[in-house]
Amino acid sequence: MSTGGGLKLTPRDMLKVGVLFLNDGVWNGQRILSKEWIDKCGHAFGPNYGIKIPGEDLGTVGYGYTWWTKKYEEYGRMYCALGWGGQKIMVFPDLNAVIVFTGANFKSKVKQNRILENYILPAIK
């Protein structure tokens, strides 16, 4: 899902996209996306590992089919869609969780991963 910066979603709509991916492409009992596509989005493709995204504090990540991927030792696999200024849809299949961030941090490094690792993930595990 690439929109070139023109997609405008509410946090609730962002969550719906994340839940669709968390549920392997099924929404309200109806298949919207194939499970194979979801799997390709949620895993790094080919040599796309060890990438540092400018302006992000995620550390090194992989890249799947338009989704960034990361493995947390304690929380399992995560894949996320990133938007400009700090918008994030983060899917944690091992935790059965979707976390959404919104923001408008256009001039400095986004620091949401620190909040995620120090507060949100320990609270939901």
C-alpha cells in the first residue's frame, strides 16, 4: 500500500488497516487480502535487512512488500507501515496487537520506539 504521501486516515482507520493485517487479510469474516500477501508484507524480502531509516529510532529493520519489519527478542515479530512525521501502523502478530501512532514531527528524529519499548510493550505483554 503505497500512496506517495497522499493517504489521509484517522487513527481509527489506521487501526482497521492494522487489524486487517493482524487477521491475515480477513475483515468481519470476509477475505480482503490473501494470506500469502500478508506473509510477504510481514517478512523482509530478499536482501532487505539491516536498513536504518532516516529520522526513525527503530534501529535496523527489514523491508517486506511495502512494510518495514523488525524482530524484538522479548515481543516477537513486528511489521509496520510508516508515514511522514511519525504516523505508524505497527502489527505484532505474536502479541495479537496493533499499535497506532500519529504525529507531526517533521523536523527532528521520531522517538516513538523508545516509548513503545519502555512503556507500551511491557504493559501489554
